Amino acid sequence: MAERVFVGVDIGAESGRVIASAFDGRRVRLDELHRFGNGPVEIAGSWRWDVLRLWNEIQIGLQAAGAKYGDSVTSVGVDTWGVDYVLLSKSGELLGQPFHYRDARNAGVMEWAFGRLPRAAIFAATGLQFLPFNTLYQLIACRERTPELLDAADRLLLMPDFFHWCLGGSTTVEFTNATTTQCFSPLTRAWAFDLLSGFDLPTHFLGKVVPPGTRLGPLRRDLATKTGLRAAGVVAPATHDTGSAVAAVPSDRTGRTTWAYISSGTWSLVGVEVPEANLAPTTLARNLTNEGGVDGTYRLLKNVMGLWLVQQCKVVFDRAGLAHDYDTLTRQAAEAEPLRSLIDPDDPRFLNPPKMPTEITAFCRETGQPVPDTSGRFVRCCLDSLALKYRLVLGWLEEVTGARVEVVHIVGGGSRNRLLNQLTANATGRPVLAGPVEATVLGNVLVQARAAGELSSLADMRSVVAASGGIEAFEPRDAATWESTLERFTDLVQ
């Protein structure tokens, strides 16, 4: 079978990539064409996204795709993180500088919202985990601080939808990312208009929600000429990066939940795949979330702070002259004493502190634990704590679904961290299958391949991922030690 080429644009909080995938009907071969940095831009005391620079980087990658693959490229699709958005005027002008989800304007807004509508009512309407940066609270903050933007807005597009607009002019919103906003109803599978009206938020700028795999049309004519991608269309993948990553979990298990996933990166998304949203009281009590997946599935999961902890420690180490790469830091952590100091990764102090090691030190002092005093001990504290938090969340997911998880799949960039993979197996007492590293891109391009008629089901997509390799197994060790530590850790996070 002749290879067809699909281009996946994957943008995360730290970096972005444009990757071409050649698909022969059985396996996918990935070709990274362009990689670029990403991160917040500080201006006037606020954090923003430089979306115009990101768009320029995407075009550089598309030009590389055109030069190498030309008319063999069938389609292009974009995935990014969730919750953040761009506002466009009626004439298509960008309104304002899009805010970063860690911007301080969100502080206290969620708590204010609870005074307007109870948590239970918001959860019943959306099924979403309560996080201070959910789009709902960002919109409330926008209404209070910059109401002129909402007044002038004709269309709200989430980040990947904005880049699809740049590519081809589509103004639709893709399902998996729409479900991250806390503005979307899992019952009606449409915008939660009644909830938004309860907060006096406008809804006229909310566009049509479309499923993953929707063909959004051709590239803009000038872009097709510029890039040499004259035969390519635009296809919406699962535009939320975790939605794409979960679509590429190489599991052949079906029926009752028997596997869990951890999409590991700046955030760790720990969850299970379910056929519909779970709005049970226990789900609310555990602050779990229901986010959309491929084929109308839902991802019942918990957002855990993830490798952001290590990334921000590294920033401070670098400034102090201890410029170690991540492999060196992980090696130092492996040599450090295990389970010496533990933190709750999801303590609000770790969301966006000026100096991550300072906050870790404060947490350890306040809880009567030894304070990490080397870079290796700081990183080991982060990794041990993440593994134990995964164990807690796994228990909550089993409690809610009534099904035992038999294996844990770790996918995404964080699956490169073999130490964390092993610690996760130890903490959960379950075998861990790590990989693929490029799960997000694989999920992205395989949805495109399915839209092109190359695949017929989600199971087919996962079979392709399994056949493409890159999976490593980790078996649990030291069960007694980790069991005895779990009680101590549970006391720290309650």
C-alpha cells in the first residue's frame, strides 16, 4: 500500500512540533520537521501566549512539509493544551493578547463563582474538575477586568481551533477541547448555556462543536501556495493533547475498565476511558473530571501537577549555576534516598511559584519532614510524590467505576523518565507499560488517517500504535515499603 502523509502540529506548554507521519496501512513512521519553544510572555504584570509567533513557527514547519512531501500530504491537524482561548472580532481581528492559564487574574474567581452557584450545581452542569484556570473562570475574570473584549468578540476559539482558523478559516470548536472549558454539558453534549447565563456571560460567540475527525476544509489558498501543500486539507484531530494521547494508548483491552493511563508531561493526566461522563457524587467529592475523547468516549481523570514541579526546579537550579539537563537531574534523583521528603503535588502553592524549591522547602518544614538540600533530593521528592499521587488517584478511579485497574499505560514525553515509570509501578503495585513517547502526535495523525478512510475504528488506531513499537514494561518492586509510605503520604495531602 502506498504511504500517505499526514501532518500533526502538537503544541504544549513548553514546546511545539510539526511532525509528518507516513502511514502504510499498518505502521506509522514519524518525521519531525520543525521544533520550537513555547511559554508565557510577561507583559504589564500578566502572562500571555504569543500566538502570532506560534503561528509563524507552524508555517515554517508546513513549508518544510511541503518541500519534502508536497502533494503526498493529505491533511494537517493541530492539538494543544486546553482551557485557553482567543477572541476574534466580526472581521476576523485578534482581540487582545490571549491570556496564559497561569495568569494571576484568575486568583479567587473560582471561589467567587461558588458564591453565585454552588459547586454541585456547576459540576452537575459540566462534569468538570474544579481548577482555578478553567475557561469558565477566565471568562468571568475577563468580564470583570476587560469587558470591552467580550463586547467586541464575535467568536471564541480555543487555542487549536484558532490555529485551524489560521490554516483554513474554520470557526468551529472541536469536542475534546470544548469539554475542558467547564462551559460544556456532558448530558446535552452542547454548550451549557443555562450555566453561562447564570454568570451573566455572553454566549453568542460560542461556535458549533464538532467531533474529532471532522474535515474543516482546504488550506487557505495563499497558505497552500506558500507552503507547497496544494493537496492538503484541514482535519480536526482530538485537539486537546491528552485526548489525542489517550487515543494512542496501545491497549487491546475492551469492556469494563481494566487499564488506566497517565499522559505524562508538564501535567500528569491520570484517568480511565469510559463510555459516558460520570456525574456521581463520589466523582464530585474526589474532584475528578470528565473530558471528551474519540468516538464520543469520555476521559474520567484527575489533573495532577506533573513534571512542572521538576521543570520549575530546574529553572532555579539553572539560575544558580547548576545547569544540569533532565537526564542528569534524573540520575541524581535515582541516587538520592527514596521517600525521604514528600509533598502534595497539587497544593496550590506549586501552581506558579516564583521559586519552586523554596515552596517545596516550606512544605517540608511545615509538615515536619527533612528539607531537600541537593538538586537530586529535590527532584527525588517530586518524583516520589508524583508516583504516590498517581496511586491515590488510581484508587479513586476504581472507587468511582467499580472496576480494578490491571495495568497502567504511561504515554507522552514524560514516559522517557524511566525512574518515574518504575516509581509509578512500585507505588501503584501495577505493571506499567511506558510509551509511546509521541502518543499525542500519533493520536493526532491517526484520527486524520481515519478521516481519510485509512482506518475504521479506535481499536484499529490503537493496533497501529502497538505495531509501531516503542513500549517498555516496568514491574512493581518493594511493595511493602510503598504500602507503608502511602498512609504517611495520604496524611500530607488531606
